[in-house]
Amino acid sequence: MPSMKSYFIVLFKITNSLGQNISEPGKTNNTCLDNLCFPGVHTCIAGVAPLQCGTGLQCCIGCDDTCEAVDTWFQVHRDNFCVGIGGSCKHESNYCEGSYEVGMCGGPAERKCCAPSGTFSVPLPHFILQSILLVMIILANTLVISVTIYDKELHTIPNIGISSLALADLLLAVAWFVIQLLVFLHSTIITNIDRNLRHLQDLAFVFEMSVILHILLITVDRYTAILHPLAHYKVFKSGGFSRWKVFATCLSVWCAAAFLAYTRRFSKEWTNCYMSIIMNVVRTILPLMVTAMLNIIIFITIRNRTTTKIIMESTQNTDTEDLSKKQRSLMRNKRAVKTISLILISIMLSYLPLRIITMISVCGSVNGLYENISNYIVLLKFLNSITNPTIYMLTTRQFKQAVKNFFHKSRIRIQPENKTKNSENKESGSRKISLTGSTSC
């Protein structure tokens, strides 16, 4: 592996050698030199010059030994991801059967990845399964958001965080389904369809980062509540932290997710192995590992406190009512941490494989790896988006009761309307009967 100094020397050479060749191509009276005319399918390393050649030929800009050596260096050290998805890195003036993708190749800005039109496709069974999961995701996450908004008792930091997580899961599934639908219809990467569709892909990454940061935020809140209860109470329970501040905190999480997601546009992580490892660790692996460690600490703390309470109860006479309240509080915290941990496991199973595969594809080209596994990775994201609200609904008693109240009151609203209609019908019927004189009091 070359040193950092040699790396900058190579960059200096590529800038100067290609610049000189492009600025002074061989030409005579707008006609290309014969030794620079090649068939149209030939790849011109330094680019294609706008000069005339014979029929079916193109004029290549001259590329000396230094130019070729630098291009070879980039092929070995910076083009792995492009080659891994079946593409090739070359100057954008060359003909490309598919479309040129930005940020997947090393070298100057004109050197881009030519992704063939057949790159990425969604099989019919995958698309059908994703369509079914999308309907379930919309129903489950919409229910979580609606019930949390409706029930004021759920207006706590963990529950609001969970509802914001549900919103991220919902938007993530919709964004990825639109992407998969376009890929299914056109059998190619979405930027081959329209360059502007890259913004939809950016939004999908924003929603992914939001899911990861939300679970970290919720875990930090539980960690503070259990290990530092007095500080948590002063901040949140004493009225110093209003619901609007909670919403502002969630909004800041979304802003941080947007920033971290868009760093992939300028970080060069798709061409530089070291940068790919750093960015994937910082954005995904590190937050998930911190979340996992905090949950482990919380579990150990709750277990130790439960053991201490049992010993105290057996050795001395304490107020049973006060003790039972503390035990109930510990059990609630334990259930909350269990819910968060299950959601965390689901998120880790959905996002860590993609990050690992991305690093492998950038650091060493494995033909077809990223492309062949991408559909299964997207399927894992869909499963995670339906698993998160399902875990929350099944493991949280307060939310289950809130759901019952939500549907019960919805039925109550409908029943009075039916009762009023029935009473009106009875009254009109009794008036008709009294007018005929067929009844007597």
C-alpha cells in the first residue's frame, strides 16, 4: 500500500499529465492524427477529442506512459466499487451503454463510473413480497403514530421517540419501495432512468440514519432515567422539559440524520477504502455499538437493583407499599429496556450487513457481491420497518391499553349516532300510533 506522500505525488501527476494531453491533442486542420484514431468502442483514457477521424472511428486525446500508469493506479486502488457492480471507470467523453455515476471512481471529476443498463434488477417474487410488507408497514406505523398523538398518557420522551422512529420507518419503506418499483420496471439503477432520482436515494439514506439515531436517543433517555434518576427527574418530570422541547429534540435528530446521510456525496467513501471504513463506522456501527453497550449497562443495573431489593425485603421490615411501588417501577423500566433492545437487534440485523458489504466492495472488488445481495438487504429493511412497531405494540402494556381505548372510543362515537337515529325512528313511530288512536295510556 503506497504511503500518503506517494499518494499525493500520484494525484499531482494525474492532474498535470492529463491536463497537458487534453489541452494539446494531436491535430492538423481539425483532423485527428492517424495514430490517435481508434474504433468507437475503444476507451480513450484521457478522453475523446472533438476532431475528425474516418467512419466509425473516434479521436483519442494523447495519453503518455505517465498518464497510463496513473490510470492503472486508480483502477487498482480506487475503482473497486464501480468494478464490483459491473461498471467501468473512464473519461465521461467516452461512449457508455448505461449512464455515468458520480463518486464511484478515483481521479479527476471527468473520470466516472459507466454503469451498464442491466445493473440492478428486482425479481418479481421480491417485488410482490415488498408490496405486501409495505401495506403492513403503513398500517402498523400509522397506528403507532396515531395512538401516541391521541393518548396524552403516551406523551413521554420514550413514546414520542418511538412514534418518531415509526415515522422514520414509514418514510423509509415508502422511499425504498418507490426506488424498487422504478428498478423493477426499468431493470436498471434509478440514476440510469433519471439523474434527478438520486435525490430520492439520498432521502432513503436520511430515513435510515434517522432510524439509527432515534434508537440511540431513546436508549440515552432510559440510561439517564435508570442510572441517574434524580437528574432525569429534574430535567423531565419537574416541568423544565416541555413536550415542545421533546419535539425540538426529535427535529434535531432528523437534521443530524440529514447531514450524516448527505456526507456520502462529498466524503469520497465509494472510492477510498479508509474513508469508507471511517464513514460507515461513524454513521452506523459506532451509534449501534454505543446503543448496545448502554442497554447492557441498563440491564446489569436493573438486575443488581432487583437483587438488592429482594435482600432488603428478606432482612428487614420495610413499608410493603413503598417497596411494591419501587418494584413496579423497576419492572416498567425492565420492560422498556427489553422493548428497546429487541428493536435494536432488529435494526442491527438490517443495517450492519449492508455496511459490511459496502466496505468489502470498496476495499476490494468482488464482482456482483453488492448487486446480488442488494435485494435481500432492502428486504431486511422492510422487515425491520414492520418489526419495530410490532415489537413495541406487543411488549408495551401501556400502549396496548391505549390501542384498546382508541378503538373503544371510536366505537362509542359511532354508537350514539345509531342510537339517536333509532330514537328518532321510535318517536316518529309512536307519534303515528297515537294519531291513529290504536293505543291508550
